[in-house]
Amino acid sequence: MIAKSGEELLNICSEEKISLSEYAIRREMEDKDVTREEVYSKMEKTLEVMKSAAEKGRENEVYSVSGLIGGDAYKLQEYLKKGNTLTGETMVLAMAMALSSSEVNASMGKIVACPTAGSCGILPAVLLTAGERLNKTDKELMDGLFAAAAVGMIIGRNATFAGAEGGCQAECGSASAMAAAAVVEMMGGTPKMSLDAAAIVFKNILGLVCDPVAGLVEIPCAKRNSSGAVSALCTVDLVMAGVESKIPFDDALSAMYKVGRSLPASLRETALGGVAITKAGLELKKKVFGDK
């Protein structure tokens, strides 16, 4: 049975007594006519790319092709080594990983566009940081990715992942929602708790515009990846403490989509609004493209 909404997804998981990850695995097996082993084999390759992208920028300074961003993941990693962070090692590590993937993406390196290239740092950062903190195996990390995929399928069916259609709430918001849902499952939460986490993330990021400086997925995109990772991790703790979302996942998703469609074109990836047209934003654009 194919879930068309969050509510249907929860009903299927309840009736069949399965997790979100198991739902996604079964869907993949059925849709692609492959074995469980083949599904995990493919996801293992995905996980390895995520690990590499989340690590590369922390070990070496990686700069974008345009030169607008770079080296920030390395700075955070060095800061982490000093052991005197305000928000703690978990949060700083997540921010560093998110920035690393974003910088690798902007340098034309290899990343997993999950759910988009512009939000590619969030899910890996959240998943890998939580995995390290909770001593999870690669198998458990892959199950987390499958749980994220289950939520992503509902988002893709009923809303959008595109910043050009729904603003950054659709890109970084969706990535954060998927990541939070995944880690809730990894920590033993129920499917409903996972969707509550996703709903809370959407509510907290509702209305976030897409305003890339010079039209490039670099500023403010990279730092929004680090912020999205932090949002997801904070939301996991809320839900695991017993906090529920008063607005169901389907309603929160619907709100995100409607708000995105209501945003003016200038705030949907056109670089015609927001920080893209500030004095500094326009100067950075000129630095990249000249007087065009």
C-alpha cells in the first residue's frame, strides 16, 4: 500500500507494525523490483558519499568555484578542538558537517542532493552527528536514511522541495524535517513522534525565503544548512522529551506549501530580493560577474 499523506503513512505503519524505515525499504523493493540486500547496498554507497562530503571541509579548507564561500567548516572544526564551545560539541560538530557538505557542493565536489543540492548538508550532518553521539552502526544510520526517505516521499507528493517554487523553507525546511524524523526513529521514537518532529521543524522554519547572492547556492545557503541542522537536533530533543505537535504533519506541510506559493517571485531563488539585493549582496555579485 502506498501512503499518500502523513496520516496514511502512520496508519500503514500501525496496521503492519513497521517503522518508517521499513516502509521505505519495502516501497523501494516493490517499486524497483530489487532485494532487500540490493536496497541496502545502494544506500550504503549513499551513506559513504555523505560521510566524505561531511568530512572533507573539516579536514581541509574547501572553497567554492566563485570564491564567495569556503574554509568555514575547517574553522568550526578547529574551534571544536579547543573544547570551549557555548552550545556543546554535538551542535558545533553538526554545524561543521553541514558547512562542509555545502562547501564541497559549491566547489563542484561530490555530494548527495538530499533532498536538494542547496540543502545537501543538513541530513548528513544531523544523521552522522547523532550517530556518533549515540554510537550507531552504519546499518542503523542507513535505517535513519530510509526513515528520512519515508517522510521525503510524502513531502514530494504533497508539496515541493524546490526553492524556486517554495522558498528555502521547501529546501532547508524539508531537509531539516526529514533529518529530525530520522533521528527520532534512531532514538526509538514512534512513527507519530517522527512526524511530530517534522511538523515542528516546518512550523519553526515557515516562511524562510530563498535569496541566493549572485544567484549561486552559496550565500546565505551554506549557513542556512548549519542552522537547519541545529533546528533538527533541537526538535529531536523536544519530541523525545514528550512534546507533541499540536498541528499535525499534513497540516504543517500544507501550510509550508501554501506559504511558499504565496511568496513573491523575488523571494523564490531569483536573487531579486532578500539579502541578494542588499548593498553587500550586490557588491559580491559584482565580484563574481563584474558589472553584469
